[in-house]
Amino acid sequence: MYKSRKQRVPNKLNPRRIIIKMPKIKYKERILKAAREKQSITYKGTPIRLSANFSKETLQARKKWQEIFKVMKSNDLQPRLLYPAKLSFRIDGHIRSFPDQKKLKEFITTKPVFYKMLKGLLEGEEQEYEQ
């Protein structure tokens, strides 16, 4: 466990920044889940905030989903990005998850509404990869 250094404002309660490296991912997931449920966490009487720290590869993979995520969110599809970079959304009462854009494209070809909504985004990205 490491405490990152940051200047503190003495009269204001700023959350401390603590970096924790977990040996197993399941511990990290449990702690982050508990932190989300509890909302307010303190360490030695001082409020702290917990958040996940992603690797560069994970951040790049998640970035590929951003445009599709924005379109889905604007159409009230309740999209989520699951770890590491998997798109999930609710449709017809079921939650569908897609590990990559190829699987999403296969799915939306069977759903005309989604095909119209996302057609340009998926084809545009494929052309970028081909070049």
C-alpha cells in the first residue's frame, strides 16, 4: 500500500489518495464493489475514495467503445463498459454483452433498428483497421 503525496487544503476535507496493488483481481473487485455500495468510506477518520486504475492497454480497448457507447446512451439503451473492455446493454429485458465490435456487428445485423443506429460507427472503424 502506498500513499500518494498531494498538497492538502487544511480547512477542507479532501479524500486521501492511496494506491493499493492487489495480488488477485477478485480481491480488487470485492473491495470496489463494497466501496460502491457503501458510498462513504473513511480511513483513520479521514474520508477516502476508491477507484480502479486501468492499464494502458485496457484504456485503449475501452476507448474503442466510446462512440458506440455515446450513441447507445443517447438512445436510452443503458450501456455499460465491463472490465476489461466489454460492452453491455439491456435489450428486450435481457442484458447482452459483447467482447469486441465484430460480435456486436454480427448481432446488430439481425436487429434493423440497431443496424441503422450503429452502421456508420462500426463500418468506419473497420476501414481504419484495414488501412
